[in-house]
Amino acid sequence: MVRTVNAIVQLAIETICANLISMKNLSRHLAALLTTAWVGGLWATGYLAVPVLFYAQPDRQLAGELAGQMFALVGYLGMVCGMYLLIQRIAVFGQAALRQVLFWIVAVMLLFTLAIHFGIQPIMADLKAQALPLDVMHSALADRFRMLHGMSSVIYLTQSLLGAFLVINTHRA
């Protein structure tokens, strides 16, 4: 009976210690999940959902509006994930985080998210509003809209590639 109680107590202590060790790694696990969500969202939205949307939806204006909403949601996700990842790296590594490539990859990705979300997208939305009742692509503003869309696409592609680098190198660390 005493051996059974000792075994139960020993098992409880081992379980508690394992949970404490697991809690110690909670910020790292959460960082891995948020990196996956952010980069996965970038790739799934930009290279899967939006192309399918434009292929399947005959109304290109509606497809563009829906794509814009999806990109906005991915932008908000990126802001939350990016801020957490930067704060987490500083909390874990202190000032040494500022000398790490992965910290700066996240920072650049976050800056790209902010530039698209608060810089380029509002200008594009304003151009669409100015073009009404026409579709912006059939208005005098089409060239400016195309230029901004192209800039946004290049930034998004760069951000997606940085995200792939981040995922690959985060799992090595």
C-alpha cells in the first residue's frame, strides 16, 4: 500500500514537473503556432483562395472586393502575430534579439503588412470610390490603380518569401 502511494506521489510530481517544463516553453510554442498561422494565411489567401475566387467569380469587381476583405483579415492576423513574435523574441533573448536575422525578418514582414494595410490599400479603396459608378479598371484612374496593385503584389510576394524563410529557419533554431 505504501509503495502504491509512493508511486502515485512520484507520478504526480513527475507530471507536475513535465507541465512546468511545458509551460516554460509556452511562449515558444505559441510563437511557432502564430508563425504558422501568419505565413500559412499569407500563402493560402494570396496563392490559393484569391486566384480561385477570380477564376470562379465572373464578376471581377465583386471578386476584387472579396479578395480585399480576405487580404485585410490576413493583414490584421499579421499585425497580431508580428507584434507577438517581436515581443516574444525580445522577452526571450533581450537585446541580443536585435542582432538576430529572424527578428529582423519578422520586423520587415510586419512593416510590409502595415504599409499594405494602412498605406496602399486605403489609396486603392479611394481610387475605387472616385471611379464610381464605373469599375476603377474602366476609369481614368486605372493606370494608377494598376501601379498600386503591382506594388502591393510585389510587397506581398516578398513578404511571402520572407515568411517561408522564417518558417524554415524557425524550425531549425
